[in-house]
Amino acid sequence: MKSLRKHFLTATAVLMIIMLAGCASTQPLEPRELRYSASPEQAFREAIELMMEQGYVVRHADLALGRADATLARWPEYRLQLQVSEVPGGSRVSLSALRGNQPLPPYVLDPWLVELQHKLGELP
């Protein structure tokens, strides 16, 4: 009887661990990208300024790498991850976002990228 109970408890524990591991996994981040005619440095600086204007706290920013990470300090936590790279004729800005631990759909970032386009003076 004790052996059966021990096996049952072991099996239950293993199933609980598997279920919790499934809940903890997150989907990969899908970035939204837009090309600008501005230089990578100008696009990076304006993107950082836009994050701060919107209340984000820039936790990490590296102009040389073109990468930044910002957090909106309210529940649930929102995080932006920015990557700016040089392309022929300008720059490419790649942005992804998380709400808590879950990635936001890329289309949600379109208004932010359009606002950056406005700040750079590149609206049609």
C-alpha cells in the first residue's frame, strides 16, 4: 500500500512540474521593423527620447551596439526592446515589446514607429 501511494505521489509531482513548465514558457519575440532615412545615431537618440516622453525608464542603452531596453513601471510591466542598425540610405529600427512575460503582437507597435517617424520629420 505504501509503495502504491509513493508511486502515486511521485507521478502527481512529475505531472505538476510538467504543467508548470508549460505555463512558464513564453513565445518568441516578433519585432516590428521600419526603415528611416535618418542616420542610425539620430534614429537611436530620437527613439530613446520617445521612450522617455512616454514614461519608459531606459534601463540599458548602447549607441555603439544600437540596442536599448526600457520599462514602463506600472502593473503589468511593459518592456520595449530596441535595435537600430545601419542600412543603405539610412537606418532600420526594430522594436519588440513584452507585457509582463508575454510578447505583444508586432502590429501593436505600429503607432510607436509612426510617432518615431514623426519625430524624425519623415512623415509623408
